[in-house]
Amino acid sequence: MLRLGAAATAALALTLTTPAGPAGAAADPAPDIPVSNVTAHLSQLQSIATSNGGNRASGRPGFTASINYIKGKLDAAGFTTRVQSFSGGSNLIADWPGGPANQTVMLGAHLDSVAAGPGINDNGSGSAALLENALTLAARKPTLTKHVRFGWWGAEEAGMVGSRYYVQNGGAGGVEVYLNFDMIASTNAGYFVYDDDATLQRTFSDYFATIGLQTEGDREGDGRSDHASFKSAGVRVGGLATGAGAVKSSAQAAKWGGTAGAAFDRCYHSACDSYPSAINTTALDRNSDAIAYAIWKLAVGGTPAENDYSISVTPSSASVQAGQSATAAVSTQVTSGQAQSIALSAGNVPSGVTVSFNPSTIQAGQSSTVTVATTSGAAAGTYTIGLNGDGATADHSASFTLTVGGDGQGTTWTAYKAYAAGDVVTYQGSSYRCLQAHTSLPGWEPPNVPALWGRA
């Protein structure tokens, strides 16, 4: 959580119409998030900090390693991820497929620590809880009434730089709700709910009521964390916190337990903000479950998901000479429901061309290598070949564009010419295939630049 002076600027008051959530309770109830999984992520973040100078501050190696750890988990689970770089750091954005893209529920947490310590409660706690909620969403694959996106922000401790950059560069487009989680496992925990939006505040308070806890509106974090970037863009915001450097009152200690007269987090912005000593596992468990409750309340429908998938090919085109071949990766992804078996085949294949898949049958979520081979007699031209997936409940296809040259030898490499990936040229009697699209320059002859050309 960013530390600000007392003279904080008052936020602009916005009057917004709040749409009702899904009618009734979802048929698929919100999951119980295993706190052991969340603490396992925290242990990894601590190890990363320990190996990188004792912190995970934005722009430093510990932050980069933290992003790589989370991104690896999300990529393996089927999320579409991207790293957005800015001056002083980077953000990690992850989208789960499904739901209307222009109606997004986004959840975020800053991933950076201060330079003084590993930042395990501030804000490994919010980051780890979001990661486990994202992985649970991927495992459960519920029907979505809203698109769900997650963000892990850089440089929050430098003034909410990452989230502000994201919003100012169009990231808030289509985002109806943003939920922020900054410090949710303070050792002397309180249970604070952002009160910027009454409906979102009630969503969280309703959850805590089911486990017999009263909440309070969050005052300490007003305007001090990444939700402020979204609120300034007119997005409805909500979130959770367990307190930072403020002192717990006697009334709060009577309501929540803990120590009156002591800070909610005695290690706030300090070297002792480490795992496991700086983590209140009970508070972490409750808040992780509250996040799941909000996701299911705001974005999950009550109808079981129909099994479906998407199919794509990378690269989607290639240029070869007659007698040569090209390969590409056919990738599939589960978009709703459960994975299904998919038989792969090709259509609209011209004479002199054969298409094979390895393997020819895959499960949705897996990939196959497609080989497009030509004979020496294949006619020159450009062809669009259909790569078809035949699933148990759905059929989809992707297009692959094949360009066949006519002389079997390629064209002579020339400087100042634009080459596309897959183009074949000759140079000093040898054939080379272009690996990356580029415009050639003197000195970039194929034997000199193996990053651009490979032997054909």
C-alpha cells in the first residue's frame, strides 16, 4: 500500500447507476479457496525476494521473477496473459476466455514491494489470493455472465504508476467493476471493505455475515491503492483490506480479536514483512474466500457451461518452393465447460500438397504440429487450407495460407527487400528460409544472421 501524506486530495464524487447482479444464487456455488495453496504462493514470493536482495520492488530482479512465477501458473492454466511495460516497471494482465468482452469484472493487486523488505503482506497477500482464485476459476470453468480479468500491478509503491498507466492507455474500456486487494493478511487484522460503491461493499459484507463477521468501511486505504486509478476513470470500485500502520481500537479488538492499541500490521513497509511471520492465515483464508464469493456473485451464471473450444494456427501462413514443406502449431483452448476430444483434418488442399497432423487427435487445451508438404510438381500460387477440428459437441476451423513458388530454387537474396517468415531464398548456391519478418540490409546476408535465416 502506498504511503501518502495527510493532505490527500479528496476524490471526485460520482453518481453511478448500479445494475443488479445475477438473479438468485448461482447454481454453481462459490468455491472454498484452499488457504494452503495461497500460502504456497507466498512461500514462493518469499523465496524470490530472498534470492534477489531481500525485496520485490518494481523494476528490480525480484519483481521480474515474481511476474514470471505468476505468469507461468496462469499460462499453464489456460489464461491469455500479457506483460505491459512502462517506465519503472511492468504490469501483468490475464484474461479468462468467456463472457462478453465489453462487460468485464476486473480484479487486481499490486505485486511490488517496497525496497525495505519482501512485501509478503504488502502485497504478496493480495497477489497470492488473486492467483489462487484465478487458478480455481480456470479449474472450475463456470458459465460466465461477465468477462473476468486479473491484473498484477507494478510500481504501486511509487505512486500507483502501473495501474494509472494501464487506465490511461485504454485498459478501463469495457471494465464495469474493478476490485482491489491490498494487504489482506495483516497479523493484527481488521476486516475492512471499500465503501466507494454501496452495492459492491454489500457484496463483500454479505459474505462476511455468513461467517459471523462484521465489517467496517475502509478509511486508511482511501485513494492510496490501485482502485483510485480506476475510480478516476468512472469505474465502480470495491475491495478488501486488513489494515496497515493504523492502530486497532478497543472496539475493533472486541469485534475482531487481536490487540487494541497496536498497529494492524506492525511490519508495514519494513524488512519484517516476511513469510510466514507477517501473515495472519485466518484472515488470509477468509479474504481469499470472499474474493471467490464476489467473482461468483458478479460474473458467474447459473446454467452449466456447454463444452466448447477455440482453435488457432501459428504461424498462419508460409511461403515455400515446390518440393518443400512448412510446419505450424495448431492450438486449442477450452472456452467453456470441459475439455473434449478433437479430431484434426484438413480441407481445400490443392493438388500436389499433403497435410498431416502429429498427433491427429488431441484434447481441447492441447496442441498438434501440422506439416504442409508440397511435391516438385505443385503449381505455383497462394492457397487457403482449412485446418478443421471435429469435437464431440462443436466443430471449429482455422485457416492456413500457403504460397508455393514455381522454380523450386527460391529467389536470390537481395538487400533492402521485405521478407516474410517462411520465404525461401538462395545465397551463394544454398537455400535459406526466413525465420522472422524483416527488411534486409547490407551485411545481413543469410549466413551472417542465423536469427533471421535458417538453412532450408
